[in-house]
Amino acid sequence: MTSNPDRQNTTAAGGGAKASIFLVGFMGAGKTSVGLALSRRLGWPFEDLDDRIEEKAGRSIEEIFRLLGENAFRDMEHAALRNVCGGLSQGAKVVALGGGAFVQPRSLALIVELTAHTVFLDAPLEELLRRCQQQAKTRPLCRDAAQFRQLYEARRPSYLAAACRIETQNKDIESVAKEVACSLGME
């Protein structure tokens, strides 16, 4: 685990939001799996931003990309994130962001305004690609290894701006969830 002293965990502008946890990282980092385990561990509600988008749109992420394009998806993603952030005044949550949400300036601005923790779940590129290839769901931005690498390299600097970084390679989901909780002083 590494902390990023240049990145604040909280800001005063957050209003009523209570130290929710936003998990960020590339495809295959384990945001959903770790988020579910962390929410059970802390007894907090869990929110997966991609699931919220799919439910609202009545389509899979892959279908949204294919039928409407990435720009339409990013608009839906921002609206869903705004909705999630608006509901945080009711209590803390563990939120798994999609791989691109934290790198979109307008979505990042919503998170920065909150009293919240941002945690980058990290793993080597080869491990992330292996995990994605083993999953049954199709990822619209994971067409081939070269595209995957290029997107990873473009997004990684933004992920590193998170308040802390947790390495996930060779660790089980429960161990990573525990490490996140411990790194945030919640366990």
C-alpha cells in the first residue's frame, strides 16, 4: 500500500457526505469484487457504477458502446456518478467506479468535492489483461492487447492521483479488502 500525500482524502466542500470509499483502477483490477468484500467487511452499502448505468439504460455496457458510442456512455456514467454522489448524504458507501470514470475531468470533479477516500487498485498490465481475458463479459475497450496497453498507459497517471494505492497481484479478494480497510484506518 502506498499513500499519495499530494492527494487529499477529504475536502470541506463535501457537505454531508461521510468518508465514502471510491475504488478506482483499470479493467480487471478487482474494483467490483473487492468493493463487495469491503462493503461486507465494513457493513456499508455497495454501489457499482457500471451496474447502475446498465440498470438505468436497460442495456449492457457493451451494447451502450456499440449502439450509442463512448461519448453517450460517458454522459450516462457522469449522470450516474452525480446521482450516487448526491445520495451519499444519507451515509457512507463503497463505490466501484468504471475504469474510465476517474480519468474523466467532470466526473473526477464530482469526487474531489466530496469528503471521500479514493483507492487505486493496481496490478501489472499483464495480470490485468489475463484477468479480463478470463472473464465471460465482453469489455468494449479491451479488443486487443495493443489497445489495452495503450489505454492502460494513458489512464495510469490519473489513477496514481488517488489518495492511496493497493497492489492486488497474487492476493485474494478478502486480503485486498482488508488491506484497503486497514490503510484507511477503518480496521
